[in-house]
Amino acid sequence: MTVSRSRYNRRMSLVVEVKEVRHAYGSHPVLRGVSFEVEAGSIACLLGPSGCGKTTVLRCIAGFEPVASGEIRLGGATVSSPGHTIPPERRRIGIVFQDYALFPHLTVARNVAFGLRALSSADRAGRVAELLGVTGLDKYAGHYPHELSGGQQQRVALARALAPRPDLLLLDEPFSNLDVDLRERLSIEVRDILKQQGLTAILVTHDQHEAFNIADEVGVVADGHIVQWATPYALYHEPANRFVADFVGQGAFVPGQVTSPHRIQVELGALDVHSGDKWAPGTTVEVLLRPDDVLHDDASPLHARVLHKAFRGAEFLYTLELPSGARVMSLVPSHHDHAVGETIGIRLEVDHVVAFARGPS
């Protein structure tokens, strides 16, 4: 059999291959045929609500859980299949846990050096110094974990995981114990560090902002399945189904009627469908309108009443009621400060029309 060079090169670049993996806790199935691939140097994310199975995927990749069926390959070698599990310590994987799991009796430097026992003292000290510099912890080498902030502890955990130069880094809800502002800032910093180090990584989170800040590709997990694997941009603008559309981003669904294969009429006007989707005229659909699709325009003949407003600094997020009673949301620059109950002009500017056939009521 002949294999094309491009396909061969891609196969050689794959660090993680998860193929139809199933897993259960007792009689309770958790993973129901999970498949995805991660290329070298890429940051992937498993995103989903609590209990969907995303952390179990990570545990199977790490070797903490066996697989009931399917296969996991790391660097081209099978590490998990039914009846065959390579131990975690032989998988060349670094892990950052949700609670960081730092050793309280060791200094920052000794925590980072923990997995470097095989190196000479000089090489060990050099690697620790390098990572403390990369993570901005140079001044804290002699401190103990309890003397650090949550963000600093998170950096120590990251440096410790990176120290042995793993082939793959797994991050299990690493920012969940931090406040919102710090979480967002650190997620961006962690991405920069991973890219600087050229690492392949998989993040697990329920927070879409973390996923979008860090990941090159995101797999949305629901009920033990990956329902869509795509870039953050594609997930937001081209959700594969109603679950992804509801889970990723904010928005509201309004009823629509298909008037031609590439046009849908909604209460606020006609929308041209530029994707490959073709709709049968007369089909009743639900159209997703994101807050950035609904623009405030005083000159517009279309009006909506302000039901609720959330101040976000540079913007207000308005919840608006249309004449029909349907609700939409709109992001409006914060110098347009309208009162609840006030009527404002709006217009649509939808670049990506997302619509789903309306199910039986």
C-alpha cells in the first residue's frame, strides 16, 4: 500500500492519537467512543460541562485509567488498549493538577527540581534556573508554597511539570482556584510559555474563555462524546449543532422562515446564508444571534426594549425584547447608557448565519 508523503509527514507529526476510546466506572459508561489527534507543538483543549467525561479522557491518556475499548497512541506507540496499559511514569507526560499538588515542605526550587534526580547537580540547577526565569519566579526560588499567591503556585506547578522535558503536557482545570481576572491573565501567560517551549499540550476546562485564550483547537465534549473538534473561531461562528451553539459564547435563538435556499427571514430582517448549507423554502428554523450580531443604531426603524443591562467597562451587554416578545442580546459601547425599559434602535449585521431546523414543539 502506498502512503502519500503529506499523509506520512502528518502521521509523523502526531503526538497524541485517541481512537474510539470507551471507558466506564463500574456499570456507568463515561466515554462512548472518543477520537481526536493532536499534532506536535499544538495546544488542544477538551471543553465541556461537569460530568461530561473530559477529565476521564485526560486520565486515560496519562495512564491512570485503562480503556475498555479503543486505543491511545503517544508518539506513534500504543500506550493504552484493552488489556494493555503502559504505566504513567513511562509515558513522558507532565501533568499540572487542579490543586497544583506542590510539596509544602520543599522550596520553589526544590519543587521544580523534583523530577530531575537523574541529572547531575549542575544540570539540575541549570534547568531549574531556566524554568524559574521562563515562569517569572526567579525571586522566589527559596520561598515555600504557602508564601506564594495562587498565581505563583500555579507557575511553580507548571515549571515542575516542564522540568523533565515531557513529550506531552496535560493540564487539568489548572486555573479553577483563581479569581476571574487572574485566571484570564495567567491563561494567556501559560499559552506564551508553552509556545516558547515548543510543547504539545492538552487542557481540560469547563471555561470557554480559558479554552479560547489557550488552545489552537478545542473539542467540545458532551455525554462522553466529542461533538465538535475545531478552532475557537469555528466553534463560535460555525457550531456543529444546537448543543455547541448553546454552550459556546452567548446568544439567543429567534424563529425564522426559509424563503430561498440561501435566505432566511427573521423578525429583524432577511439574512443571507453564505455557507454551503442549503435550506428548503418554507422550512421553519431557529437562528442564533450573537450579541455582536445586534448593533445599536438610533437611525434604524427597528426597535427593541431594554430588559436588562450588564456593565462591562468598555461595553454594556443589553438584553432586549423585540416587538414579538422574543429576546436578543447586544454589545453596545458603554457611552450609550440606556435605562431599563427604554426603547432603542437596533439593526442586524450577521456575517455568519447559524440556523438549525426547528424541532417539534
